[in-house]
Amino acid sequence: MKSKRNLTRFTYETTAFQGWRLCLSRAGSTFTKYFSDKNYGGSKKSLTAADKALNELKHLVDNSRRVNGKLSRTTIRKGQKLLESA
């Protein structure tokens, strides 16, 4: 499987982690979460979960209010909470 924008595939033989990394940067804030193949039952299922979380996070961040060009604290907290529950 090939990496997509904001989703990177990790499949190194020398590490214990195999899965997808979601990383989204907007307005000075970066959101990151790892989706392990072990936790989600395979590479396709972890990709599906990562893609769903990415779409929800993009929707939240792109439709949020900005304060001096930065994301508000509330939006950052909502984004972190969204990733924790994914």
C-alpha cells in the first residue's frame, strides 16, 4: 500500500510498529496519531480508521474559528479528543 497525503505507512522490519501515521498541520498546530495494524486487525482496517479520523479532523479544523491566524484552544482540544477516541 502506498502512502497518501497526511497518512504515512510504516512497515519497517527492524521495529515493532507496523501501521499508519496520521499527521495534519494547520495554522501552527500539528495533530498526530498512530494507527497500528495489530490494534485494528490488519493494514486495510487501520488505513480505513486513519482515513476516517483524518476526514473528521480536516472538517473540524477547516471549519473552525481562528484567533490571530492560529487555531483556538477549544479547536485544538476538540481535535486532540477526536484523535484519542479514534
